[in-house]
Amino acid sequence: MQALPLETGSLIFVAGYLLSLLVIGWFASRQRQDKSLGDYYLGGRGMGLWVLMLTLFATQYSGNALFGFTGQAYRVGFTWLAILHSMIAVVAGYLLFAPQLQRLSRQHHFITPNDYVEFRFPSRALSALVALCLIVVLINYVLAQLKVMGLMVEGLSGGQVDAFWGVVVLAIIMMIYSTIGGMRSVAWTDAIQGAMMLMGFVLIAIIIERDMGGWSPAFEQLREIAPEKLAPPDGRGAVTWLSTVILIGIGASVYPQAIQRIYAARSARTLQQSLAGMAVLPLFAVVVVLALGFVAIARFPGLEGAAADQVMALIMRDVLSTGWFGHVVVTLLLGAILAALMSTADSALLALSSIFAKDLYGKYLRPTASDAACARAGQWCAWLILGGLVWLSTQENLTLYRLFVLKFEILLQVAPAFYLGVNFPSLRSTPILLGLVTGLCVAVGGWSMDWMPFGFHPGTVGLLFNGLMIIAAHYVLPLRALATKIAD
């Protein structure tokens, strides 16, 4: 990233963009209608079509995904096209439960994902475990964004600013506008950066075709130097492909911040129209990102492990060398990625703040607290957690892809509470709780040991055991109760 120092004009553009985020936060704070948690964390439940679609897009395609997806395409080649199917599967997953969940959220005034879990499955143990899982996922998500923020700052400054201090400054800006503006400022910045990112994809695709030899020669060169990365997957690879689609397709649909955007939709119709748009965007966005990774295999051979996450930066360095148009493209793309990182991190922090404010502070620590007091407690919690993660982001050596996978291993085990809860009214809390505990033990334990039985991710295997436990408990426990009643 130190090979990407920008000129003064580009740095002024990026600084102006960061300043505009504070302005958006101030403007969003002026739009607040009251001091309720619903207004602060859900923007008054009035999110329209375009803002909802772009903020969902930004939630699914974060800045670290651009680096992580490209790096993983570099590492494994053609088989990473599974991510395209996965992103389309996310939209299919939404359609199975999101419209019903949105209607329930308006009827019962849900704020956090756990509000639905408590409403549908009145179990204190299940509620606490789901809240813990979501907190771990959100902390993981923010950490991944911060890791890339540090690299971005070093690159933009030519190595003159240390990654730690760059992340500190960006984190402060991020927390200021999200704290004062809540969901409105987060969603509006999401919409802007989503549009910028789409424009950046178009421009970088054009410049690679025009000034860097084109896509076709790059793939021909790749066929010569690494033909195994263009080959279709073998049997185990096909299993991993399917497992990836399940892992991400189901897991990403229950992101806590995505659930809150479902709650925030103006209507079920607005939500369905936004999901229709989301079904199209992956066909372009993911293909461009993956193609960059494939091109980088031929242009920058020999990168291994975490070093492969740098290929997006290496591509942008070459684009810079093409002249003034290249500087414009890279400036826009870096601005979009930086905004994506910040708005994705602030979405996760806002969700984390709401869980602490509503599910922990307002329920257990101070049940009589007003909505305003709960919101302040959630804001302080977000600030404290962010401070710890800023330090941790400079210490952790996990690759972006490892962080990316962990959160899905966990989310996949939470998904049955939403998917099955909405569609099977007779399902009770005990089977869901037993399934969740079983699935988490398999998924997290397998992830820690890099366990991939037959090519399946531990989370996918965990979901299988999760589902089997739910089925067994759903049918066995009522039979046992009936037998006891007959015996009595």
C-alpha cells in the first residue's frame, strides 16, 4: 500500500469526502423526530427504496470484501466464483423470511434482531446466547474493517502515517457522525459510498481493458503460468463450492445490521423492490472484483497467504501509472473503499450499540431507563469497544479471509431462529436452543482447527447437526412429555 501515495489534489478530495461525512451526520441529527430507540436505531422506520437498496448493497459488499474477495480469487482461482452464487443466494434467503419479519417488526416494534428472537421464542437462555453470538460477529466484522483501514491510510500517505494513528482518526470521524445521526447518517453514507463503488468498478474495468493490455490477454497468460487456477473444481472443490454458497448465502442474510435494515424499511413492498435490485448488483460487482484477482495472478505471481490480500492495491498502483485518468479512477476507488470500510464498520457498531442498549442495559442493568438513557449507554459501549478493536487491529495476524469466514460460521447457527421461526409457527424455543448450542460447538471448534471434512466448512457441518438436533428435539420432546402425562 505504500506504493499508492496520492497527489495533493487527490488527498484534498479524500479529506473533503471525510468532512462531508460529518456534515451528513449533522444533517441527519436535525432530521430526528424524537428521542426514541426506534427513531435513532432505525431512522424512524421510513427508509425508502433507493437508500434501502444501496445500504443493503453496502452491507453485503464492504471494503474489506473488495480486498478479501480479490485476494481469495488470487489464491484459489476459478473456484472462488462460488462467491457470486453465494451473493445471489443471500437475496434468495432474504425472500424466505424478510417480508414476514418486516411486517412483524412494525406490529411489535422490534429494534434489535434479538427482539424478534425473544418475541418468537420466549427463552432467556436462547435470547442471551443469540445476543452473545451477534456481539461476537459484530466485533469480528468491525475488526476486519479496521485492519484494512490501516493499510489504506499507509497507502494514501505514502507510508508517512502509521496505520494505528490513521485508524484512530478515521474511527473518531466514523463514531462522531454515527453517534449524532444514528441510522439515518449511516444509511445515507452507505448510499453515497455504494454509488461511488459501483462507479469505481466501471472505471477500473475500463482502464484495465484500455491501458493495461485487456482482460483476454491476461487470462491467456494465466492459462500458461497457472492453468490449475482456471480448471473447474474437482470433487472436493465442488463440495467446498456448495458449502461456500450455503455458508455465505444463509449467513449473510442474518447479519444483525441487515436485520435492522429490514426493520427500517418503509413498507414490505419497498423491501421487496430493494431485494429485486440486490439480485442484479452481484452480477456486476462480484464479477469485476473476481476478475481483478484472476488478472493479478498473471501480473503479480508468487504472493502467498495474507500477502495475496494486497493484489487490489497492486492493481491500483499500475492504474496510477497510466496518467491523469488513472489518478482519477484510483482516487475515486480509494475514496469509495475508504467510505465502504467506514460505513460498514459504523453499521456494525450501530447494531452493536443497539444490542447493548436494548438487550443488555435496558433489560438487565437498568430496566427503568428511558430510551434516551439507553441510547447514550449504547453509544458509550460502542466507543469503548471501538477503542479496543483499534489496538487489536494492529496486533492480529489473521488473514482477511479467515476473519470473513469466522463470522459466517457463527451466523449460520443463528439462522434457523429466523428462517424456521417465521415459517413454522409450531416450533418452540427448546429445539432452537439445543440446535444452536450443538451447531456452535461444531462450527467454532472446527474453525479453530482448520477442519474441512470432505471439503465442507465447519459451519456448514454445524448447521447440519443444528438442524438434526432441532428436528429431534421438536418431535422427541413432545412425545416424551405425552408419555409422562399418560404414565401419570
